[in-house]
Amino acid sequence: MSDWHIARGFRFAGLHCGIRPDPNRRDLALMVSDVPAAAAGVFTQNRVRAAPVRVCQERLPAADLRGVVICSGNANACTGQRGLDDARHMTAVAAEALGCRAEQVLVCSTGVIGRHLPMPQVESGIRAAVPQLTADTAALDAAARAILTTDTRIKVSTQLLTLDGAEVRLTGFAKGAAMIGPNMATMLAFVLTDAAVSPAGLVDIARRAAAQTFNCVSVEGHTSTNDTLLVLANGSAGQPLKGRSLTQFEEAATVVCGDLARAIAADAEGATHLIRIEVKGLRTDEEARRVARAVADSALVKTAIFGADPNWGRIVSAVGYCGVEFEEEHLSLWLGDFPLYESGTPQAFDSAAASAYLKNTRDISMRLRFTLGPGRCTFYTCDLGYEYVRLNADYTT
Amino acid sequence: MSDWHIARGFRFAGLHCGIRPDPNRRDLALMVSDVPAAAAGVFTQNRVRAAPVRVCQERLPAADLRGVVICSGNANACTGQRGLDDARHMTAVAAEALGCRAEQVLVCSTGVIGRHLPMPQVESGIRAAVPQLTADTAALDAAARAILTTDTRIKVSTQLLTLDGAEVRLTGFAKGAAMIGPNMATMLAFVLTDAAVSPAGLVDIARRAAAQTFNCVSVEGHTSTNDTLLVLANGSAGQPLKGRSLTQFEEAATVVCGDLARAIAADAEGATHLIRIEVKGLRTDEEARRVARAVADSALVKTAIFGADPNWGRIVSAVGYCGVEFEEEHLSLWLGDFPLYESGTPQAFDSAAASAYLKNTRDISMRLRFTLGPGRCTFYTCDLGYEYVRLNADYTT
């Protein structure tokens, strides 16, 4: 926390407003840019989009964004016109307190679907947050905490780099836990920077970074209604970036998004393993992503990893139904360093040692190699155990 | 069992040959038709097809089929050329004992993927099965038992009807449990009839019946390498069916397939609820099937049902990512008789009563109504609980 880099010109607050019954549980975050910021977003591809997602989409990209208000414990999704009115009203309340227009404020929500927000509490919370806004790591910590749902820890990633002679900071934070897509997730992620980047530039960077990171993470393949990545750039660090500097900035933003995406998979509900699935040798990157996702989303693969069972037939059979054309002889498979399947033929391996690897290693790797082309993808998921069932069998009631 | 109708001219056997360690556990079944039978099959759409699936596909449709040998405990999948040789050899051994050509025998396997069969045991088992073949219900019971894996009970459905003045019998049996697709499953299903139907007629009937039944069942959406439906018609009941009689026969075959498909979902690994998902009002039946399948495959929906949690937002959000275009106002949802969501607006409902319905009802229903057309689908799945995790976390090791 002490080594976090806070992008200049941003302030944060996180507090308990009353969406959640537990008064010790923060459920409302506010972040503001002291000067108008460029902003872009990437959103869920679910047809059912939560009210705050719709409001963000109406307002982005933007050149003069001032703030984002976020609540947790209630997704404000499937809430009809009233939900949309509530989401807009949240931005209006924040704008009034900040002295800007409602259109300069965005809104995000995460939590239970299909319930109306307790607006009196939310309104009071927003007003109470404004005087608490500060630019230090404690405030970022409070905001990062306030957006969590069943996450067990905050997810923060920051970068400091020098571009065109000026120090540039990127400050990212996110929440995940379950209903993780991909194509985003019940995932909220925010990347704030003091770099100067145009709204159009941010749109491209956000889309490309999300494709390589958040869209390569899955917990159970259930694309949420609320998935949102927002990128804000307020230019406090100097002149607009271009050319090589802009490329370096994009790389740093992708690193931040990658850190946050992996943190989401690692802290997925009930997860005991982070699973890295590296696929190479398909015709295209998209084919590689389909292969990886089919493996990542298979409950049979995930329960096998949970049980430290090197039951690799489940991996190969998941690849077989993902819709990508191949023959078995095109495929080889390693679990960690154990070669299990080579060019369509099962390999003799030490099953007890492979099981011990799964049991004793928190971060598992699977490598799938095809012989069909240059397409590749690295995808992250987690195992599926009793705790996922326990957490999800009794969430709303 | 006493009211099962055994199609005339078929005999069955089921015994322990030694694939499984437990000597009390049957693991090999044989069924024969005393006269050459027409035969057709429907198989997994997985690119990775088990060796026995490939052998069946080479030999079907057929006009002079004599037998089917089935083993459980080992899927003979991902086993390369040796697996293919083993599968063909199983048919040759059975053919020799039955006095027919190897091409007149089919083979199916189900169980662990990626292991070679213990062929000495399998060969002895096939030879031992031939003298045990009988046409009574005890023999059918033994065969139905010998094909099971983690199923907790046998699945048999039979029909007796009079067509063109002659009694016709259909005898179906199946196994399921997990890795249930749809687009078939680690599912083996057999429908035998003494009706006279041409191979070409059986091909059409098998395909249409599977589309409405086995392809509308899912446990965790993991399409298996071994899924097989075989339909055999040996004509012992009389003249070839045509016209209205053929249609009645197809209806009866679809009833048998539907019974078996529902039995598979109801007996899925660890399932405590059979979930019926009825979708109406989409543009096409295929759209309705996509909607139903997305709901059926969602781990979040399935864990909520397991936990008796009427968390309907998970249902609506699953619909949202299935790829079918709609707006929220086109959708209404009932859980049992509880209206939860109407034309895009959440409905007030008695959450405790809805939870009690889920807790106290073994067979749950969900109804999704769209306003976009005549397309419909009825799909079956099950809930996801601790027992599914337990069974699948430690299956091979």
C-alpha cells in the first residue's frame, strides 16, 4: 500500500452508506478528478445491461469527466425505468456536491440483481463522501474496499513511468469474485492516470487492454450485467502523449489491467488455485481464446483441479467441443511440467507426482500446443470447490 | 421392471469382466438381435471422438446389425490408434462368438478418458456374456446396470403399441451422470424395437428424436467424447411401417428418448433437483434452445437452486449473454408459480415462499416468456451442489 502510485489530481473516498446491513462494511465509493479528464469505458456484452452501465455508455467517451460514484451490495440491474432514474439521480447528487454537471459524473453498481437501490441512504452517502475525498493511499484503500462484494481482498495495481521527461502514474483498482465472464465480469475496474491522452486514444487503449486481460479471465463463464472498465486521464502530468510515449503508456495500462484481471481470477469465490491456460499454435488468436475459454469454463476441469486430480481427458474433451476444428494429432498437452498428451497419444506419467503438483501449487499452469498456426492466448481461471457452492447457494436469501 | 416391454428378438447380458476393481460391479453389457436389424446412430458433436464412436460411425446406418457390446469404467477416448484397434477387436470377438461378421457388431464405452482398455479382461467378458444372453427383464436389468458409471440408478423406458394390427415394442435404456452436453452427453442410450423400419427411416427418426430430447438436457454443458444413441429395429413384429403408423412409431420413440433424457438429468451427479426450463416466444425454436441452454449451464443459477435461493437475476443475466437479441421489456419470468419479472420490470414476490418452493419441490420449473415469435423449447438440467464437486474432484485418482 505504501508503494502505490496515486495519479495526480485524483481524490478518493469510500464509506458505509447503508446498502449493506453491516455498518462496518463500506458500500459506497467516490472518486473525482480535480480537473476535467478524458474518459473511456469498456462494458459487458450482456444484452441485459444494468442501469449504471447504460448511463456510462450514454456519456462516454468524454473529454470533461469529473467523477465516478460506485456502490456495492446492489447491482441496480433488471430494475426497469426506476433503476435508470436512480442511476442518473446518483450522478446528479454527486455533481451538485462537486459543482459540475451530472453528465460529467459516471456511476457503477455491483451486487444483487433485481432490487431497487435504497436511494435515501445512497444520496446521503454521496453527500457524506465529498468532504472525505483525499489523494492519499488510505483514501484509495477505502475506495477499493467499498466496491468489493464477495471478494476477500482489495485489488490494486499501480505503475510509475517517465514519458517525454515527465513522471506519469497509473492507478488501477478492481473487484471481481463471481459472475466473471469473460467479456468482462461482475467486474468493476478503474484505471486513473495523470497522463494526457485524448478521449479517442483512451477508447482504443481501453478496448485493446481489456481484450488481452479482462476478456481472458473467467470464473464460471457467466457474463454479468454490470461489467465495467473505466479509464480516466486528467493530464496533470504534462503534455499529450504521442508516438512511442503513447505506446509505452498503453503497455503500462495493459500491465495494470493484467494485474487486476489475474487478481480477480485468483480471488474468485472459493478458489484455491489460480489456473493459467496457455494456448499456442491455432490458426488465429481468437481460435486460441475459444480453446482456452472452453477449458476455463468446464466445471469438470475445475473440480478436477480442486481435487488435485490430473484427469486430463476432461481438458482435451473440453477443447473438442469449443467449435474450433482440429484433429487429435494436432494437440499436445502439459499440466505444469508433466507431458500428458502428445500429438493425439496419451503419455505415461507419474500420476501421484502430478497430483502432488496440483495439491501443493497455488498457481497451476496448463499448456496446450497445436500445430495449426501462430494463434495464441493466455487465459486465467480458478478451480471450483465446495466454497463456490456454499457462497452461491445462499447469496440473496 | 415387471411391466417392461422387451422388443421381440433381442437378448441381453450384463456382467463383471474386470475393468472395474469391484467384482460386484458389472462393467460389460452385450445385446444382440436374433435376426439382422436396421440400425442408426446419433453421436457426440465433440471434435474429440472416442474410438468406439468412430467405429460406430463407420458402420452406420446398417441394414444387418447383429449386436452391440458396451463397457463401462473406461471411455476408450484419447487413446490413439491402439484405442481404435481395441474397439474394432471388441466387435470381432463378439462377432466370432455370435457367428457373424465384425461389421455387424457395434461398440460403446463410457468412463475415464485417456486410458487403454484391459483387453484380456474385456475379451473374456465378451465371450462369457454370449451364453448368458436372454430375452427377459432380468437380463435387460443386468445390461442396463452394466453400462452405468456414477449413475445412482438404471434408466429404462419401454413402450407397447399396436401399429397396423401388430403389437410393436420399444425398449430403451441409457446412462448419464455427468459430462452431459447437450449435443448428447457422456451418455449412452439404446432404443431397440421389433418394428420393421428401414435404415434410412431410422436415421431420420433418431436424429429428430435426439434433437427434442437428449439435445435438450445438460448437466454442466461439457459435451463428452463418447455420446451415443443407437436405434435398432429388427422387424420381428411384422411388415415395414409407413405413413401414419411410422409417425406413431416415431412419437413412441420420442417418448422413450424423452423419458431417458429426463432420467439422466434427474440422476445427474449430486443433483437434488430436476429443473425444467420452458422457453416460449422467441423468433425460432433454435433461439429458444440457446436461451434455455444458457440458463441450464449457468453455475450461478444451479447453485442458487441448490441453495433454495430465488435469485432470479442470475436467470435473466444468463439469458442476456446467450447471443440471442432481445430487450428486457420482451421478457417475463416465473419460478414455479411465482411471477418474478414481467416485461422487464421486477415484481414484488414472497421470497420466503419462493425459497420454500425450491426447498420442498424436487422437480422445479422455470418459465421464460418472450414476445418475439413462436419459437419454443423445453430443456432439462439439475442443480449444482457439494456432491457434484465431491464426485468430480476425485474421479480418476
